Amino acid sequence: MRDALDVINGKWKLPFIISVTVGNERFTEIQESIPGITPKVLAKELKELEQHQLIKRIIIEDYPVKILDKPEPYADTLTPIIYALKD
């Protein structure tokens, strides 16, 4: 439990994880779903969550290039903890 809380500690990580797990994949979709977050902070949080292997960045080489952020299976293990925190 302590390790999980260390990973999701911070003002924006939990809303970010929730946003991605409910289906927001594009940077702008995630930003719009989290009121008050700036693009700079969102990019920082994304990098940290990628390092913890909770989010995977997928780059689709097309025109224009699409970048999707998807939850890793490890992120699903946080779901019970998120609901416990909510309760």
C-alpha cells in the first residue's frame, strides 16, 4: 500500500490515472478532463507515470503524428486502492 501511495502521491497523478483509465488517450483530452492542470505539469506527470510503468506512450506514425497515452496493466492494480481512497 505504501509503495502504491508513493507512486500516486501528488496533486495531479491520481486525476491523471483516472482520466486515462476511463478512456482519455490524447494529451488534450487528458488536459481537458483535469481542470486547472497546465500542459507543462501534465507532461511532467506523464513522464513520471511512464517511469513507474503505469502509462505507455504510443506513437502512431501517420500524418499528422498521433500520440496516445494508454494505461499499462499495472495501472489496473491501483483501481482497488483508488476506490478505497475515494470511500
